[in-house]
Amino acid sequence: MAEKQTGRHRRPPEAQATYREVFAVGEFRALWAAQALSFVGDQLAQVALAVLVYSNTGSALLTALTYALTYLPPIVGGPVLSGLADLFPRRTVMVVCDVLRAALVGLMAVPGLSMWALSALVFATVLLGAPFSAARAAVLPDVLDGDRYVAGSAINNITHQASQMVGFVAGGAVIAAVGEHRALALNALTFAVSALILLAGTRRRPAPKRRGRQSLGLWRGTRDGARLVFGDPTLRALVSFAWLCGFYVVPEGLAAPYAATFDGSPVTVGLLMSAMPTGMVLGAFVYSRFVRPTNRIRSMGWMAMLACAPLVASAMHPPLWAVLALWALSGVGSAYQLAANAAFVAEVPAEGRAQAFGLAQSGILAGQGCGILAAGAAAQRLGPETVVALAGALGLSAAAILAVNWNQVRGTVIAAIRDRSEPAPVRAPGRSEEARANGRSSYAGDRRASAP
């Protein structure tokens, strides 16, 4: 964090930001409130859709297919549309996307729509989330600096997972009370209010890139973003860690058929869907508040393996309470994404941040959608418990390989964190230039010796 270092009142190296410091930033409060509104509306819609499809069809494949529809659109245009957040002011991109999504979801609330029309509206709504998420992710480092960014990311993650916990558990009851069409109308309202909050609470910043004739080629921007991310070994490793979630998200997509192995009630579906978000909330809080920034980087490989390993135990057909505990433990392990996200921000140049974030986010959503879809097809033959165990085993193998590769490149990331957190040297009056030079050499040597 950028604080003036004077005399005795220096912050120690690797000082960790507090949540109070983050919420003291007005623009962050606006971004957070807009995000929380959208999350609440979306979770109500997701749980209702899962229960409705499975109760009407009894098909794990169709349930997973419907759920995956909220993940798959980024495959088509997510990386391309994310580049808009580098070409236009990022606040403008977020507000326009919110207004358009409010209109589209409002149309979904009209009774009598065919399944084809409803599916098209869902697809377009999710697709608009790509430039919105890219713009929001790109502007957050401008609002929060240093470890405040990590704390802010943790707050956003906790908010997301907490909204899932509440939405998944209470969604069935709420929709039973108001009906699915009114629930969709409420979701449309959350997007409209989000746009107003962003207009009132965030300031307009110029577009990072000039919109010349060359820069308007979004496909070219996508290619440049891919070259930026995959051409750098550190960024390549970080985005691979992000995409690992395609394995450990599988239980969420199979919650309804998994619940059928117990009592099949909507309450059991909600409990299963909220187990992993509950663990994510706990993991994000502990990881951001009690683990030093450099230790977060060192532990990423182990945490990634923890996100997948508990799922393997599903093959033993444990009781419901054990399944909930195992899935929650998997959620705790997924907190490594906070460290991966912060390191990714530090390594990507500001002018290409939205494109790089859009590529990473689209890969995350596409991997989750494809993983859930494949798991649903496999569950038709093998059963949900076996498929969840297989997803955990495959994810654990991938995480182990990533951990080995990460150990070879993480030193540069740790060194960069230390450089950013070190206080500026205070020069003693009358000290000679030679003594100051010797002091700098000695300190640099100590830093190199402690690096992994």
C-alpha cells in the first residue's frame, strides 16, 4: 500500500490491509454494492432453474445442460467483447452492460415465452457479463492499490459466495412465494439499480487505448491479449491456476441429481449447492487476513490441490453431513484464487488489463460450463457420486502438475511483492554516499538470500 514512510512510523514490510481500509474508499463501496445486488438476483434464478428442470425431467444431463447455459456464452464471444473495456471508458462499459441486461432479463419475465426465446435471452444476458466483468476487474486496481487490492478481492469473493449461500438455501422458498416470473423481474431491477449506483459512485476515467482504426479490431485485440498472457510463463501459470476451477465446480452443477441419492428435496439441493460457497467464504477470509502476501504465493499449489482432493472421497458414498463437510473443505482450498488474481494484476500492463482479464475470465466460465456439461452426461451412466470423485481426481492431478511448474517461476512474483512492500530508505543526516551505497548492497543481498 502506498503510504508515506517517515521516521519511526513506517509500516512493516508485507503489511496486510484491513477490510475497514478498503471500505473507506468510496468508489469501492459503489462497486461492491452494485456487485452484491446483481449476485443476489442471479442466485435466486439459478437455484429455481435447477430444481424446476430436474423435477420436470428427472434428467441429470438436461439439468446440467441448463445450468451450463449460464457458463457457455463466453466461449463464443467473451474474449472478444472483453476488449471493449480497453477501448472505451470502463465505467461506461459497465453501465451500458447493466442497462442492456436489465432490459433482457425484463423480457424474460414476460409470461408465455418459448424455450428457444428464453434460451436466447439467457445467452445474450450472460454474454454481456463478459465486458462488464472485464471492465470491473480492470478498474479495481485503479481504485485499490497494493494489499488493499487483495483485501478488496477477498471482500468481493466473500460477497459472491455469501450471496450463493443465501440464494441457494432460500431461493426455492422465495420463488415459491412470488413465482418465477416475478423473480426474474426482481433480477432485472437489480441490474437497473446497479447501473445507477455505478453512475453515482464511481468516477469516469478515460479509455486506456485510443480508438484508432487499428485498435477497433476486436479480434486483433483478442489475439494480442492471448499472446500477452500465454507468451509469459508467469501469466501462463497464473491463468492455468484460474482455469483449474473447471474441475472443482462440478459438484455445484450436479447438486440436484446428487440430492436424489439422499431424499431429493429442494432443501437438500440448496444445502449441497451452498456447501462449497460456505467453505469459500471461510477460506477467503482466513487467506486474506491471516496469511502474509508472500506466503499466499508459496502456498498456491497446495491450496489448489486442497480444492480438488476432498471431492475424491465422494466415491465412498459418504452420508450427507460428510458430503457437505468435504465440499466445504474444497471451497476453503479454492481461496488460492485470491493470490493468483493479485499476482495476475501485478504482472499485466494497465493498457491491456481488461483484455487479459477477459481472456482469463472467459476461460474460467467456459471451463466451468464444459466441465458441468460433461459431468452431467457422465452422471447419466456412472451416477453423480462417481463423477464428482473423478472430477476431483483429475483436478488433483492437474493441480499437482501446476504446483511443480509454479515453484519454478514463483520467485519473481515474491520478489516483486517484497519490492512493492519495502519502505523507502530513510537517509541519515550527513551520511556519506559510500555508506549509503554499502547499505543498499547489504540489504539487497539479504533479500536475495531469503528468496526461494
